[in-house]
Amino acid sequence: MRVLLLDNAKGMLIFLVVLGHYLEAINGWENRHLSLILTAIYVFHMPAFIFLAGMTSKREGLRERVIYIAIILAMFQLAYVVPVSAINGKWVVGLFQPYWILWFLLSFIFWTLLIPLVSRVPHAFAVSIAVAIISGFYPGDGYQFSIMRTLTFLPFFVGGFLYGHRVVAISQTFATRWYLAVAVLGVAAVVINSSGLHQGWLYGSFTYARLGFDEVPAALIKFALLVISSASIVAFLACVPTNRSYLSAIGENSLAIFALHGFFVMTVGEAIARYGPLSLHWRIALVVPISLVTTIVLANPIFSKTIRAVAVKIGSRLSGYRNS
């Protein structure tokens, strides 16, 4: 049985994902007001998504789930990398690096594979926080195998898996005071934005060395951001409606929206950059309705059904080859 609050939450979050990428496409981080909006989005939208992914994950059927996501990842890695590389005249990513937004799918595979370990390790949530903080010292390229984001956002998946339903229940005790929740989100964004921290702290993919911070201060900053993001997740969940709405339909098809919206963002972003000049105000005025239209169009079940059908067909053929 589907939980409407979770579908509504995913619907709201996937719109913020699309909006955030469109805002980045118009160089939103370089504008004082847009950078505040982007900070408010990035401080919680992927942590919340990952939290919900952990909450809805199960110990059963891990192998089938991993294969399904791996097939979708391979499909869209080719769909993005081949045309973009052809346009640029060079290969845009390394062999073991997921392209742009696809990091989430690879990280989700790793998090799913960790479920049996999470179920057995004592104090798994505390361990995951330690891993996330220590990951900042990683000496290599954090984008390879999506290693940095996998480790940085691990506490949100583990927290969702172990305590998700309890956290949702707590958040609903604040539901009648949603304006307090909004205030928490706003204060979190203002504090981070005014501190002058680079947005790379919110991406989860930057090492401490790349961010230019010493070891102890960097670890403290990362811990503080984990706390702020966690509080923001609770605040966000307190704002999510529990009745069925169009948000529910969007949330049900969030995977397809996530996988496909990058094509829209790249196309529209290139068009705005090439066929301007448009003032920043006009770009902002265009981005919000375009984000909404992109989300609504891709929420059509035909996209989810097609992706699922293709992935299942490929999985069946691979299974047939293995058994032959």
C-alpha cells in the first residue's frame, strides 16, 4: 500500500531538483538572491530524497532491485554521454564516473548493497556519520564511482532505513505548526549562505582538500551541515500534505522525472545562453514555469512505464543469457 505522504514528499522534492538544476543553468550561484534560494534547496532536497529512499528500502529482493537500477543507470549513462560527447568532440566523463545527475543511481546501488551490513552493525547510524565525516579526507577523485556522495550522504540513507517511520511520525506532530518548519528551513539557508561556504559543501562530492579547509575545521563544518540537513528534513516533512493530490502522481513517477529532466535542462539552458541576451529577471521569470512544465510533462506515467518495460526486458534477456 502506497503512503501518500511519501509520494507527496517525493513530488515536492523532484520539483525542487528540477528547479535547482534550471537555476544552476542560469548561473544562479553567482547571484546573491538566487544563491540563497539554491542553498535552501540544496541543504535538504537530496538528503531528504535519500532519507526516503532508505525508508522505503527493504531487506528482501536486494539482488533484483540492484540489477534493475543498474540497468537504468547503464541506459541513461549511454543516453547522456554519447550525444554530449559527440557534441563536445571529446569523451565527457571517465569510464567509472556516472554522468552528472546519474550519481544518485550508482550511490543508491551501493546503499542498497549495504543494507545487510546496516542491519547487523551495532550503532550503524553513528558509524555512518563517522564514515561521512572521514570521507572528506579521501585523497582521490571523489566523482569516480560516486564515492564521495555515497559516503557523504550515507547517514541519510541509514537514518531513513532504521528510523524513517519514527521520524515521519515525529514530523507530523509539528504539522499544525508548519510555519515553524518553514522558519527552520529559512534560517538554515540564511546561516549557510551568509557564512560564505562554497556550494561544494552542499553537493557532497568535494573533498576537504578541494574545498581548501584544514582537517579539524572541515570535519566540524561537515558535522554541522549533517545536523542542519537532518533538522531541515524533519521541518520539510512537517510541511508535506497527507491527502492525495497531483503531487502524489508526480511522486509516483519521480524516478523517470529524475532520469529524464537533465535533457530538458541542458537544452533550455543552452538556448537561454545562446539566444539571449535576457536579463536575470527574465531568466528567473522563465525558469520557474519551465521547471513546473518539465516536471508535469515527465510525470506522465508513459515515461515511467517505458523505462520500466525496457529495463525489465533487458534484465530478462541478461537472465536468459546467464541461464543458457
